[in-house]
Amino acid sequence: MIVTIHQPNYLPYLGLFHKVARADVFVLYDTALYSRQLGFHNRNRIKTPLGAQWLTVPVRHETIRTIRDVQIVDEPWGSRHGRTIEANYRRAPFYESYADDLHTALKKPWSSLADLNETLLSLVARWLSVSTKIVRSSALPQPATEDPTGKLVHFVRTVGGDVYLSGHGGHLYLDGAQFSEIRLEYDEFTPSSYPQLFGEFVPNLSAIDAVFNLGDAARRHVEPVPA
């Protein structure tokens, strides 16, 4: 059984859904430490006439520990994001097909960043026909080690996996020697261009960009390549 693990990011890019689509179980790593440096736990990019623009969820910095602990600032950020998305995508061919569900989700009174991100991730996964089972790491027995690779191996074993599917970035930090009983594989996602609004193609935006521009055809960008 193939298991992949990733932090709950805000409106993730297509590469995450490509990896999740290849797995049988997706462990949403909400017990990972929140990081401003990683840049995607509470924000992502959309396309505008001026290029890529960040949408950022405001969070309470005094709550920043693990991602599941991070609390959202009580202000109408969801309405702002909704207006910004509408202003830049209302002319996209398939915007109207998905807008209501997205705006409904954004306008809920969220307090937990992890809850928000899981809901949005599940929504976009449904649009992309990615039906992989999602399990939060906080719902699993916690590892007895602080070693980053050891934690991942623990979660794979806990859910019954025998293959760990890492993203490309795993080449930089995973300790391959710890994958003796579990096979380590890498998902090598390469973004391919598709029609976008506002000129030249910009890769690795939030997956909503592809969905609004392509509709059901966006699924082709996350489907696993047959062996």
C-alpha cells in the first residue's frame, strides 16, 4: 500500500494532488511544525493581470507551534480572498462551475488553519477526481522519535503502508538508510502548460487556477502516469 505524507497547505498546487493521486492513503501531517519559511501553510498564489499574487490567511503568531495549533485571526479575510479570486477569474471558462462551493468554504468562520486547509484540499481533490483516503497525523499514535525521517516511517507503518511516496524535495532531506522494510519512491511532478488568463503561462499556482481554466480537463494534470 502506497502512503504519502504532506503538511496541510492552503489551496495547494497541482503537484501535491499529483502525488496524492498516486497514493492509497494520504497522511495530512498536521503535527508538523508550522513554518513561515516554507511559505505555503497559510498562503498560495493565483494569477492576475500583473502576474502571480499571494493570497494569505492571517494567523495568530502566539499560537504558532504545530500546524494543528495555529489559529486564524478573526477578521473577514475569507471575503477578501473571495473577492480577489472573483475579480481575477470571473472570465475563466469554468469559474462559474466551481465558484459557489469555494466561496461557501472561504466564508465560514474558521479558527483552525488545519481545519480550513483540510476542507479546501478535500474540495479541490473532489474537483480533480482524486479520491485517496485522507488521515490526519494527529489522529494516529505519535512517533517515539524526533528524527524527521523516522517520523515519516512511523506514520507509514502505522497506517499499514509498505511504500512511502515522497515529493521531489525529499531527495534533499530523507535518510534513505531508514527505508529497509518500506520502499521509498519519489513523485517527480513536472508542470505542463495549459491555457490561462492574462498572457504567458505561470506554473505552480494554486490548483484552482487550473480548475477554473480547464474544468474537468484539469484532472489530466494530476493523473498518475501508467507504469
